[in-house]
Amino acid sequence: MNDFEQFHKNYLVHNEKLWERYRNGYIKQEELRVKRMRLALLDFKIADEKLATEMSTRFLDLLPTRTILFPYTREILQYLRDKKYILHMITNGFEKTQHNKLMYAGLKPYFIEVITSESSGSLKPNKEIFEYAFKKCSATAGESIMIGDSVEVDIIGAMNAGIDQVYVNHLGIEPEVKPTYTVTSLKELEKIF
């Protein structure tokens, strides 16, 4: 394994742990942004705060330009829009980054509202972010459905808010909870909607 592969592997471990701490309200956004780089650098005995900050800034600038999507993403979004579903996004991602990701991927036109943890003041799986989304989108739990690939964040969050859920189980992991629906590919959403 080369140094970058090891750095990336370490970064992913630190990133996941810090996202969990962020979701649980133990750290703030800025700490998450820089600390994941700082900790990965420290694994290589590099204690350089300026470098960690610069790497974080560059990473967040470049991240939205990656436009690799799950198979059938565009097709299913078009299918849902053609069937007159009104699509909104609820994300724990950062406001600027999420809007840029959608723009670069060409997906922005599919979503009426993009609800972020920053704009709502809450994070999935907390029901408050969903309640904020209901108000922002003039929707109710009964007429909404959450499509997501994270049991902990999307599916349990939707359950907390009283919303039916579709678990997109790309990895074939058996969830500890029973979602309303489970699919293994976005294409299978056509059987539900």
C-alpha cells in the first residue's frame, strides 16, 4: 500500500467517526472540516495545522466537482419527475458543497428544495430537520417518503419523523430495522412509484 492509499484509508476512518460526533452534536461543522485532515496527517507524524486547513479547503473546493453517480440516478429522477412527484433533498452535508455537487452533477433542476443541516439547524436522524423540511416544502409526513442509502441517518431519521422510507441497499447489508421498502438498485424504484 502506498502512502496516499494509507492516508486515504486513515482519513475515511477519522471522517466517519467525526461525522458521527457531528451528527450527535458533540462537535461543530468547522471542527469536522479540519480535524479529519489533521488526524489523518498526525497518523503520519505531521503536526501542521496550516497544512490541515489548506487540505480541508482544497478538498471541499474539489469535492463537488466529482460527478460519479449511482447507476440510474438521472433516469430515476427523470422518471419520478415525469410522474409528477415533487422532489426535495434533505442532507447533513454542508450548504455550499451540496448545492455545488448538484450543479456539477447536473441534478439541481430535479430538486425544488435542498434542506441542509446548516439551513435547518438540525441533522438527520433528528426529526427536527424533517419538520423543518415539511414547513419549507408545505408537505406532511403522510404525503412524503424518504429515499436513502443510510439506515442510521436516512431510514431511522424518516422513522423518527413518521415518514415511510425506501432503503437503497447498494451494499447488501441487512438493516437492524425494517424499512417500509428496500431496493438494491435505483432502477427498482420504478416498481414502487
